[in-house]
Amino acid sequence: MTTDSRKFGLQTVLMPSVGLGCWQSAPGEIEKAIEWSLDAGVRLIDTAFMYENEKEIGDVLTRYIKSGMYILCAI
């Protein structure tokens, strides 16, 4: 664990301790929420296959990636 209360250690990676949750987001709302969050500096998006909103999330992330943002996923 790190002493920084805003991040926590996961092996050798520090992750934000607060992020945007995507569960139960209404269709059409999650895209705007992710855009606002990314623009505000949020760097943790909590999502899962069972939320069934991957398409909307992917559309936003694709636009941000094309503009120069990078995403790293660990399994």
C-alpha cells in the first residue's frame, strides 16, 4: 500500500482510489458521463461485461484514443 490516500497499490501499479462507475447507467447517459469524467481528469472507469454498455463506453474511448489518449489494461 502507498501512503497517498488518493491511490492504492496493486502489485507495482498505482491506481486511483476513486473513479467513474458505469453500473445501471441509462442508455445515452454513460457517453456524456465518461466524456465529462475524462475531461475532468478521472483516470479510472469501473465497468463490466454484465453492465451491457460496452458499445457506448467504447465509442467514447475510441474518440479519446484517436485524439492521443492511451489506455492500458491489465488482466
